[in-house]
Amino acid sequence: MFSRFQIVVSSLQVQYKIYMTPGHVKKILRSLPFRWRSKVTAIQEGKNLSKLSLENMISVLKSHEIISNGC
């Protein structure tokens, strides 16, 4: 998912529409399916989204996915 998002953002930058990292974080969180809603809410309430890096958010989401899949 992250790589697809990066491709879309890169193509937007070619068209001179630039999104800063906080915008990226919010868009990814909004695009997640309903089953992720509890984790999205926890991230939004527990972290300052304007300072949360994409890499940090992706690692938090990957950790949640591993735990929820029982691996």
C-alpha cells in the first residue's frame, strides 16, 4: 500500500501539486479499511500527526497487522 501511495504522490509532484508529510499521513489513515478504524483512532489520539513521519506510521501499522494476524 505504501509503495502505491508513493507512486501517486510522485505523479502529483510532477504536476506541481505537493503534499507535505502531515498531509500524506492523514490521507493514508483516511484510506484504511474500516477494520483498521480502532488503530487509526489510537494513532490520531496518541500521536501528533503534524510531527509523525511516514516511516514511523507505516512501522506502527505493520506491527499492528502482524499482531492482529497472530504471527
